Amino acid sequence: MKILFIHRYNFFEPLGILTLSAVLKKNGHDVEFIDIKLEKKALKRIIAYQPAVIAFSVTTGQHFYDVDFNKKLKGQLSYIAVFGGPHCTFFPEFINEEGIDVICRGEGEYPLLELLNALQSGSDITQIQNLWVKRGAEIIKNDMRPLIANPDEIPFPDRSLLDKYSVYRKKHMRFAISGRGCPYQCTYCFNHAYNDLCRGKGEIIRRRSVGHFIEELKEIKQKYHPKRFKFWDDIFILNKEWVIEFCRKYAVEVGIPFRLYVRVNLLDEEIVKNLSRAGCILAEFGIESGNDHIRKDILKRPMEKEEIIKASHLLLKYGIIPMGLNIFGLPDETIENAMETLQLNIDAKVQYGYSTVFHPYPMTGLWDYSVQKGYFDGYIESTRSSFNYAGSPLKMKDIDKLVRFHYLFSFGVTFPRLKNLLPKLTSYPLDGLYKILYFMHKTWFYLFYLYEIDMIELFRDTLTASRSPKKTFFD
């Protein structure tokens, strides 16, 4: 059975799609991948391939682009359109969009495999768990299935699917995930909503064995020769015993510098020491807000300021770059609160103050809170896929100033003497200029401080990401 995955380049390897491909190929299906920002003759290639199924993995904010592409494709080709990813999981009513035949909620490996098997054999496709299926005017809504208990049973992501594109093949940082699930209840994040959806379906936190994960990294190292790894787990250090075993084996068997996400309340000196010895060069952790009320009561992140500062200083002690993650434009936030966030990052001595603009997403606590407070109209199309450049959908006092503060924030962290200038600058509607400054400072950090990208890769990535898929898709 032929299946085609359609994707739009956004700098990162689409690990979800690559994992689905690995499972499907292992079970005898024919898989193709087309990146519509990279293919100049995409439509001709799609028609020539003649897929029985075309699949999209969509996030909220990106979803309307894929709906539009799918509608255009449906006018050219007959196929079953399957949509999965976070947007479908948390907003399954998406299936009512014109041209969508099936949506998948939650883990997609086995539902998609069962769908292709059923199509190949001519069997009924309407009773597959995790899938909602459109049949005429009727929508068949199947329950969520048990979570995959042992992630070691899933084959390594099929990275060969991307090898035809040099922009992917030549990347010197590669991504990998060691497990699934997060136990925390941060109200801006999908994890607490996903945990509620999957309640009673098995253990939320599932970790691959150290040996299984190491083997994947060794395979990537041998084939692609990366200079860096980024471990994309929400929180890499959930299990201290696992982390220490991993660090000891990684240092010997892999030995490539890496970066990861941590949570400050889980860090201690033993973990940090082992991460440093293994080759960790940067740890990202959520600060989100320097205001205690917003951080603890609204975001449900109960860590103390002193805890954040101590963890960041501990990373610095062992030569690991601490990067604070922050959100601006949060419900109830003021410029004074934003200044508290800036001061906390300065006190923590983070080496780069990364920030995004808050966007509410379906089924999260902050979606509900934003609607209840009258900050957000609850209209799904108001959301955008970019946390960095798209502004804010909230209607709130100071929101324009908070978005501008986001653009200027990293300068205040790197150059603390400028901090008192930032609130004044937010009064000027120079958003275009501030966006450029934001991009330039971020690029400087990654290029000359972290050495995570080089000039050639930066130029190639920026050029590729700026292409219009609408122009290339139907050439």
C-alpha cells in the first residue's frame, strides 16, 4: 500500500513522520515523503507516485495551510486524506473540514498501520482505535487505545526518508527522543491535557532502555557524522538512575556534544556532573515568568526563584550553558511583570534569554483561562504556528508592549545595563525593527557563542524556510 507524507520545511527533522515511516516500512508498505518547500515540481511527483493515502501531521496554527493544500490536491488526485498530530488530538472536530477523510488522535504508529492493512485487504476501516473516520455525513469516533507500553518495540526513525534533500542530509545537529510522556501540569502545555485524554490507558511516562537509545545515536553518528545532538524529550532528566547510566555509556560509545531540556527542581550536583562529563554543552529550562503569582498560580509551575537561580548557577559551575525559556503576553501579565522575568534571568545568569509569545491552544488550562477572562475569543483560527514573530491573539492591556518586550528581551539579559531602557522602547510601534533585532541577536548567539550552526547552514536554512509553499507546490 502506497502512502505519502507531506511536510513543510521548518528547520527540524519531523521525527514523528520518520517514526511512522519506520513502522510502515517494517510491515511491508511503500512510503514516500515530499517536502513542499523543497520540491519545485511537487504536484507532478505526487501524481506520478499515485498514493492511496496522503498523510499530514499538523499543529495548531499550521493546520489551515495543510487544509488548503489538501483541498487543492483533492481536485487533482483520488486518495484518502489522513491528518494526525497535536491539532487532531486536541481538536478532533477538525475532521469536519472539507477534504479530510480520517484523523488520528494520540500515538499514530499502530492506528496508521492498521488503517493501511485494512485498506490493502479491503477490510472495514471504521473501527480502528484512535481514528475518527468520515463516512458520508457520518463521523465514526473511536476510543483512544492503550499507550505503547514499551517504546523499545518501535523501530528507529526512518531518517533515510529525508536523504534526498541536502538541507536535511547536511545538518550538523541531529535530533533524537529517549522516551514519551511528562508528569507535570503546566497550563500552557499540551501534556496535562494529553494525560487526561490517556487516563487509564497505561503509564504516561515511558522510557526507552539506555542500550536501545544509545544504539540509535551510534547509527546516526556512523551514517551522518553530526557535530551535535539535541535530545527532544520534554524533560530528559526525569529518572536520575537512567540519566546517570546513559551519561556513562554515552561518553564511551558516542561522545558527541549534546543539548537537552531539564527542569530545575530535578537538577542536583550528581546529575549535572554526569551530564557535563558526557558532553552536555547546553541545558534549556523553563523560567516562563519572574512573577510568583503568574508562575505558580496561573502557569502551575511551583518552583521558587531561588531554586531557578541555584540550578542555573550549578550548570554554569560544570561548564554547561544555561538557557532560560520565557513566555511573554501571558494572561494578566503587565510590563512590570515582564521586568520581573528579565531580572530573574539576569540573576540566574542564563547565557541567552530565549522567549516566545503566548498562544492559547485547545484543551489547555490557559485556553480556558484566557477565554474566561475575556482575553481570547476562543476562535481556533486566531492561533498561529509561530511563537516568535506572529504577535499575540490576546486582547489585553499592554499586549502590544509585551510583544515588543519579547523581541528586545534577550538584549536585556545579555546586557543588563540596558534593562531599564526596555519598557521605554516598548512604547514605540517599531515592531518590524524589533523583529530584526531579535533575529540578529538570536543568530549571533547560535553562530558565535554556541557554535551550533555555521554561516552556510544558516544561509541555506533561512532561504529554504522563507520559500512560499504555495508557489512551489503547484508549479
